[in-house]
Amino acid sequence: MSDETYLAEMGTRIWALRKKKKLRQDQLGFARSQISSIESGDRNCCILTLKRIAEKLGCQVVDLLPY
């Protein structure tokens, strides 16, 4: 899997979980532009960012990662 595909799939997972929880992008604790870039697969983020996003979504970091 290419890096671009991996980031896009991770972003889709974050987007889907956020929608399921009925949260807005700004409710994840980051700027909307940052979350938008992550969800669209345009931004590579660090593990601590993923940890914070997972905490807000009520899941584990592994749930955000494509297999």
C-alpha cells in the first residue's frame, strides 16, 4: 500500500468514526483545517495527534489505522 493510500484510508476511518459520534471537526481539539487535512489524507500526523484524536472518538489508536 502506498503512503498516499494509507493516509487516505486512515483519514476515512477518522471521518467515519467522527460522523458516527456526531462530532464536528473542531470538537476533536484541533483546528478544523488540521482535521480536514488529516481526514482527506493530505496530512501525515504524529502518533500523539492520533492518540488525542482516538481519545476524543472513544477508541484506540489501532482503530484509526488501516490494516
